[in-house]
Amino acid sequence: MSSIIRRMIALFWTLIAGHKVFQHPFEPPRFLTLETAQYYMAQIVDPLIDRGHFAAITLTRNRLFSQLLDNLNKSAIVGFPHTTLARRLKTAWNGDASQLVVYDDVQLAVNAYDDVQLAVNAFRAYCLENNLLDFSLQVELFCGILWQNNTFQKYFQTQYQHLIYDNAEEDPPYVHDIVKSWTKNLESSLVIMDEGGGLRSFLGADPISASALSTTADIALRFDQNFVSPPPIQAVIEQISSTPFQKLPLSTLSAALLIPQAQPRFFPELLYNVCQEISELVQNGTPAHEIAVLSPFLSDPLVFELSRRLGKAGIPVQTLRPSLALNANPHVQTVLTLASLAYPAWQMPPDLFQTQAALSIAIPRLDPLRSHLLLKQAISDDNRVTTLPLIEDLPEEISVRIPQDVAHRYETLRSWLASSDPDEPLDYFISRLFSDVLSQPGFGFAESQLAGEDTARLIESYQKFKLPLSADPQADASFLGKEYYRSLRQGLLSALYLPDDEIVGEPGVLISPVMTFLMQNRPVRHQFWLNLGSKGWYERLEQPLTHPYVLNRQWQSGKKWTTDNEVELAHFNLQRTLSGLLLRCSGQVHLCSSTYSEGGTEERGLLLTWAQNLFRSALREDQNG
Amino acid sequence: MSEILPRGFVFSQSNLQAFQNCRFSFMLRYIRKLPWPSPLSARSASFELDQAAGSMLHSLIHQYFLGIDAELLRSCAEAFPDARVSRWLERFLASPYSEILPNQYPEHSQQIALGGNLLLAKFDLLHLDDDAIQICDWKTSRILLNRVRLQNRIQTMVYALVAVSANDSKTRPVSMYYWEADFPDNPIIFEFSPQQLIDFRKTITNLIHTIKSLSPDEFIRTTNLNHCSYCEYQTYCSRVGIPKDEQAYQDWLEIGLLEN
Ligand code: SF4
């Protein structure tokens, strides 16, 4: 829906302009992405922080900005005025400062909600002054103006005659409102929802609102037959939703859930065992794509290590395409470090190590040791490099240690940077740096498809960033480049997200976060569950300045969110996640835990307790029987 | 038959034109979907401006046919940073093409099956009259396009073919109007004869057949360096192209406009 909304606002901007909501209604809209919305939020919040607001908060800046934006989004997708945010949050808060770890005392917590209101009001006002459209404003304009407009309706209703709407339970209520009114004029519509869903509740998904759509349907069908799971898995599914605790026979349990004979002590050992088990399954005829390794969160080292070991055993692996971590990607870092040297007006010269690393990647035969020697001649007192030194200016004992071909390439790069135009737009600069130097023979990006792709994505990221900013007459090329680089260094643009949840690799063992696997709706024969002690299986994200369950259409106004609610939610989340996984399992689940987790702490938590209780009671029953 | 095309691949004017320009660019762009740093220069700054202005004019004309008040459209055109847009809109409103008639479909997509393959056309305006079909295409070229070149363009063939096949117009004549915003009094009009339509079908079918029959290493680089001039894969191919080729400029501009 969000892409339809954006397209429709762009197409019918003139209609919106007629409503004079914006200060310059006829100027083009400036759509914001999550990153650019954070950038503008920073412009609003930074001065507030300087004036002492948000003083009690110990969040990183981008977590602060993203929670403020999240609040605005919730007001739009749930459908209440954003000006009531603080009141709603305060009313639901039970007054226990310790519940909110970021506050020292009660009054500070209350002040923080007022600060939230101040910031979101100022942000919205700024958006209206400058034609900036963050997601919340797009939703409000679409629902409040376009959807009510006859010209728009005439157009929209002629575009589509039939609607198939799947996964309704994963959408927020404003989508259900739209669908409800839309279907009245369609020739036919089919709405599909999964009762066990609502996995994206923390993002505003509202399965209760989705199920209300069935009341307006002519025919409502409910399918409850499980075609995927074998009987032992089905028995566990039933056990999960049963109260009081229902025991299962050991034979059933052991056919559904596999636990190793001996628990390994450390995580690497566990990974080794997992790979061994997967190899055996594959050798015994299980197709690799019938196996999934799942964990609430996937760290890069975990994915790397599993892929490496399985790859070594000749087993294909599929992973989610990682987002391009701009701050960690070596090609991106190289290009931007060189850019920061070419744009002295940014006043953000790179440090010695950063420059050393960039040079070694740009010129592969210039190893870090030699680039260190070279750069040491030019660093400032604070360890910064403001310009690359000339080879001929180096003391002889250093210059002789640099091979001639390397010196030649270094000089090519140095003189290219020195002659670049400081007023050139950053994307042009990157494009020329890539084509004139870095992709040339002997340089680090030559013949590297990955380097080309990363550079293209960096350019794309910059171009998306500058799109809303460049409408500002004061925003010249140098300003835009500087703001991009600064935002990136401050973590506002931490990653370049690639197409949603894209899975890459040949069909093979899937390594995926639990939530993504559930959303893929694809059953597999063997599931390996890792990091069983992680709270990620059931706990919501720590978001002290917003609240997905309070800022929700189902929340009863005036109620308090208590510790009991939190515990109840954790149990509900765990139950929903486990049922979801088991419903997608056509064989067995392998429970994989080590004494010490991936993070080195002792494994414990609700999931482990559940599994231990289940096996203990089954064993007892078995021994007694 | 080649298996390398993605499943459900839809042929269109832009990808067929890209193939005709350079087989290798088709492979990189539509099969491997390889992102690559385009060569950016002062020349491409005008490319970006032209693209933005062109797509704004298309959007305003689209809104006009959807029934939005012309005065509101004028206000938006005037507030647009590129002054050409306002001029173009005025010319359009003064032209006979701005007449609002029944059965006009602005920015309309239609798809047909051609020998088991999908072929898509995105019309700027399709007018399905009882006794005729009219296709209008708005252009914002810097130079007036040559009639013969336009007649042989993939776009002309694909549009005519899809309009005929999707709208059961065996008995209705089909015509196509290219209206240039900078040359409003020189529209280029084609009225297609039944034989021409048969020839178009043959040409497009053969082109699709060729694409599908190639093995990956037969998607070779073009020998015409004009086509490289505005191609994003120049560094990938170590080509620089021949700058200032207006036709290549127009081709890539249109491909970009259609795909965005
Ligand atoms: S640069 Fe030239 S040869 Fe290479 S893909 Fe582009 S058009 Fe084809």
C-alpha cells in the first residue's frame, strides 16, 4: 500500500495543492525516505537537545530520531491526531520509572513525553513549510484528502476491477479501512488472512482490525486443516496453545523435537555440530533446500561461519542478501575517504588509519605498512590527513621502499584528487573517480564486479539523499556532499537497504532470521533453531519513547501498560512464533543450544524453559509409565 | 530456446530498444540486473534535467485527462523549477490534442501475448473511438525527430501492434501521433495500413525470437559506439562512446523515462 500511496500522491499532487495544506502548495512534493526523514528530524531535535530537552535519555541519536518518527507513523496508520501522542503515552505509563530504564526519575520520564510532543509538532510544521513528506504525512494526505476526492475516486476505481489482498493481518488498520471502502466498488475481492499472524505488530500490524474485514464479506471461509506438519509436530502445536500445561509422550516429543545427546559448551562447537548434522541429512537424501537454520537475529559472523562450513562440505546455502552497510563496506569507505580528501571544505579530513586502509584498497600493491610510512609525513597533530603527500617530497629512505609501479599509481591518484573540482557534485565525483582511476588496470576496483556494484549503490544512496535536500536554494553541491558524509558518519545512513528480504544464492540450506522465514511462508522438512536463550524469540524492542501496543487501535484509552502486560505479551509472542514455525515444518525441529551463547553468556530464557519442561515432564511420565 | 530470461519476462518498447541498441546492455540491464556507476558529467546534468522536466509534463497532461482543473495544473507548472514545463503545458493546452473526448485512456498500459511471449505498451494517451484507434505520444526532444527514423522505431511498432491486438481493431484504422512539446506545430502522424501492421508483428516476433534463442555469450557488445555514449556500462565495457550523438541521447532518455 505504501508504494501505491506514494505514486498516487505524486500523480495527484495538484489536487492536494488545491487544499493549501502546505506553505508552498504548488511547488513539487519532496518525498522522504526513512533516512532523509531522520536527517530532517535531526535538524529539529539537535537544537532541542542543545537547549536541554531529552536530557534524561540515554539513546543513540538515530534511535531517538527513529522512535520520534515511529510515533508520527503510528498516529497516521492507526488514525489519531499526532498532537495527542504525549497524552496517550503518559496515560498508559504506570509511573514506574524503573520500567523505563532510560529515566532517572518519574518527572524526567513525564518530561520526555512532552519533549516527544514538542519534537514531532516542530517536525510536522517544518514539513508543511517545506513540502517534505515523511511516511506519516503521506498516509494522512492519502486518507484525508485523496481518498475523499471524487476525481481521485473516479480514477482509482476505474484502474482495478478485482482485488486479491493477502496477508491482511500484517497490515496496519488504515489499510483495512481503505480496503473496506474500496471493495464496495469492485466486481470481486478476495481477502486472505492468517489467524496466527500479526508478526509485524511492533510495526503497527493489526490482526484484529484485519479480521473485522470478514464481517463485510458475502462469504467467509475458514481453513484449519494442516497439510504440512506430521502428527508429532501437530501434537506440539496443540501443546503450545493448551492451558494448563499439557504433557506429551516422550515418543511423540522425540519424533518432533530433536535435542543433541550432549550439549556443547561453546557456540563455535555448536555450529560445528549443526553443520555435521546438516551434512548427514543431505548425505541421507534430504534436499538442501528442505533445511532451514533459524535464529531471532543473525550476526554476520554466524552467517559467514555457517556458509563457509556448509560450502566446504559442498552444500549450497541461501541467505538474505545483506544490506550494504555503508559504514563497513570497504569499497564505500575507500571512495568516501578519498572524497573527504578531495573536498577540504567539508572540514572532515580522514584519520591516518582510515586513509591508510583506503589507499591499500585503492592501490592493492600499496600495503598498509608502506601507506602508513607514506602518510606519516603528512598527518596533522590530531592524527588527521588533510592532503596526500607528494612522493618526491618524501625522505629518500621512505621513497626507496615504494616500488616504482606503486609510486606511479599513487601519484596518479594523488594528482587526480588534487585537481578535482571542489564544487563538483559528489555523485559526479564518485563516478569519475571510479571510471578515471579506481577501475583502471592496477587499481583496486579493476575487474571487480562487486566494487562496481557497491560504487553504483553508493551513488544511488547519495542521489536518494540529495533528492529532497537539493530543492533548497542554499543547498549547493558542496553542502549536499558534506551533509551526506556527515550523516553517514553520524550513523543516520547506516545501511543501504536492498529490495525487501531478497534471498540470494542457489536453492540450498536457508539461513534466515526467524521473522523473515515466517513471512516467507515456505515450509521445510528440517528446522535448526539457534540462540534458544535469546530474548529475541519473544521480547519486544526496547523503545522508551514510543509504544506499539499503546499507540494501537485495540488499546483501551485510559488503561495502564503494566509489567503483567509485558510478561503476557512475551508469552503470547513466543507462542505465536513457535506455532508459526511448527506450522511450517514438515519433518523435525532441531533444538540447538550450547552452555554459553553466541554472545558468551549462559543460555536461559522462556524458550529454553518451555523445551526443558516439556522434555522433563515427558521423561518423568515415561519412567513412571 | 534460451533459459536465461527471467521467468515471466515481459517484453516492452524500452527493453527491445535496449536490445536493438546493444545486446550486451540488454544482458546486463534486464537479465543480470547489474547496478553499475554511470558516467556522470556536465552533459548528464542536462540529461537529468530533461528527464525531470519530461516526466513532469507527462504527469501534468495525465492529470489534465483525469479531469483536474487546468488552472491548478498551470500553477504547478509555474512553480516547477524548470521553466520549460510551463511553456510546454501552455502549448499542449492550446493544441488540438488537449480536446477531452469520451473513451480516452491516459497513461494506459496494455499487454498482449505474442507467440507465447508477453508484450507490453505504455501509452501516453489511447483513444478508443468506435471507428478508429488513436495513440498519442508526448515528446520533449531537443531536436525534431526524423519521420523515417520514428516510423522504424521499436516504439512505433510495439504501440501499433499492441493497440491493434488488445482492442480487437481489425476493422478500425489505427493511427499514432507524436507530439513534440518544443515543435507543437509539427506533429508526426502515422496511419498504419494492414500490411504495415503485419510487418510490425513479424519484426517484433523475430526480434523476441532472436533474444530468446541467444546463448549468454551471444549477447555481444555493439560495434556502433554511438550507442555507448549514454550507456551506464561504459566503464564495465571500457568504452567511452561518441559524445553528442543526439539519437543515442534520445534513446536512453526515453528508456529512462519509461522505466521510471
Ligand atoms: S557501453 Fe556500449 S557496448 Fe557496453 S553495454 Fe553499453 S552500449 Fe553496450
